[in-house]
Amino acid sequence: MNLRSKHLEAASLLILLVKVFSVNTLTCHPTEYQIGNECCPLCPSGNRVKTHCTEFRSTSCLPCVNDTFMNLPTGLNKCFPCTTCGPDSGLKTNTSCTATTDSVCEPLEGFYCIDRIENHCAAAQKHKQCQPGQYIKHRGTALTDSQCSECSDGSFSDGTLTSCRPHTQCESQNLQLIQPGTASTDAECGNLKKDQAAIIVPVFFMGLLVVGSLVAFFLWRKYIAGKRSAPL
């Protein structure tokens, strides 16, 4: 091998090493992204890459469409799908999706968020329903569940009250207790004197009618018997 060939071989090797070194140490500007050994301009927010740049042309971009978005400058060739705020997840839309922002979901009425990411709710659950014999200690919010507590002795709630109510004191209302109260129902009171009068009065008059009829019947029998025994 002559000296000229050695120089050409060394030059080729040097060029190869420079290329390899330049690829490995390629650093793109923050407004660019790397494809191979090229630094391509990023597509702006709300867009995606259609074709990457080359030595002879810049990056070409397309807007995000069909319920997709891109919230930052990007070198990606696909936009992100918009989040769906569905009632099956206990959610409704607070802010609709745009080309540059995702949808923002919030809990439906009567639900609270169980999976929150920054200002976005990913899943919600229905508020707890208090049972009869319990009252609502704290109403549920969009962020917290309802809290229930048991009624104390002498009070009741059907589960929808924010505090237990005391049982009605029948005696204090000149009434008589018919059915004692429970943790879920009030006491049942009634005016038995009036009820008894409503029964006794008709029975009394019925008795008078029966007695009067019997007296009249016996008087009539006596009258008939007297006529038969009288001399002709």
C-alpha cells in the first residue's frame, strides 16, 4: 500500500469518526426535536407533525381535529385524544376540549371525585345514602363523601334529615301513646277518650232503642192479655 492510499484511508476513517461523534453529541435547541442527525422545528401547540424536516425542507404540521388536542409544542405525529366526561364514570364536562387543551371533568350532582389529577377529575362515586335511624352529619361535596351518624335514644330520622328529631311526647299534648317511637319513626299518639266516645254513644243509643222496643212490646202484650181477660 503506497503513501497516497494510506492518507486516503486515514482521511475516510477521520470523516467517519467525525460523523459518528457529531451524531452522538447532537444537541437540538429547545424549540427543535431530533430525528436521526437532524434537528427539526417543533410544531406549535394545537398541531402535530405531518412530515419531519430534512436537510432541504422544514417540518410540516397539521392541526389537531376530531376530538384530539396537543397542549405543548411537539415533534409527535399524533395528537392526544380528548378525555370523555361520561355519566358512567359519574362525571360531566366542566370545560370542553379544544385543539390546545384537554377536557376538564367534574363530578355529577350527588357524586364526589375519587381520582383527581390537578384540576381534572378522572372518576367519581355517588354520595353515601344514610340509612333509617341515621342522620346526615356532613353533606357530601364534589370532593368529599357524605358522613352519617346514629340517632340517640329518644330521637329518630328516616335517613334524609340533617339532625335527629325527638319523639313526640304524647302525654304533653293530652294524648295517649299508641305506638312507641323507634330510631327511624316517631311515636304514634291518639285521643282514646274521643275514640271511646265515638263508640260508646252509638252503642248507648242502640241500647236505649232496644230497651224501648222491649218495653213497648211487653206493654202491648199486657194490653192484649188484659182485653182477652175482660168480661164480655
